[in-house]
Amino acid sequence: MSGWLTSQAAWVVALGALGAVRVWAMVISGDAQLPHLVAALTLLVPLVLAGLFFRRVWPAAVGLAVVVVIELSLSG
């Protein structure tokens, strides 16, 4: 288990999955319109893939942060 916790790829995938859950929550709640979902996925997916490609966590973290900002702008 400790190998999984220290693996950067695992953290990138986990952050991407968390972002996908946040996007799905926006869909289920009905708060987000199509442009919001497209914007969230357009940023989340490439940033997670960039994190896997570059073997860094920060692109996936930025993608998750953008999804959270989009979600907060909808609830405000």
C-alpha cells in the first residue's frame, strides 16, 4: 500500500477521478449547462493526461482546481 501512496501516477489518476466525480455531481444536480461541462472536461482530461505524461501531480491538481472553480461559480 505504501508503494501506491508514493506513486505519482496513482495520485494523478486519483485527482482525475475526483475531478470526474465533481463533474458528474454537476450533471446530476442539474446546475451545470452543456458549456460548463464541456469547459470542465476540456481542461480536466488534457491536464490529467499531461500529469501522466510528464509524471507530475500539479497538472491534475490544476485541472481539479478549475473544476471546483467552475462548480463554485455555478452555486453562487
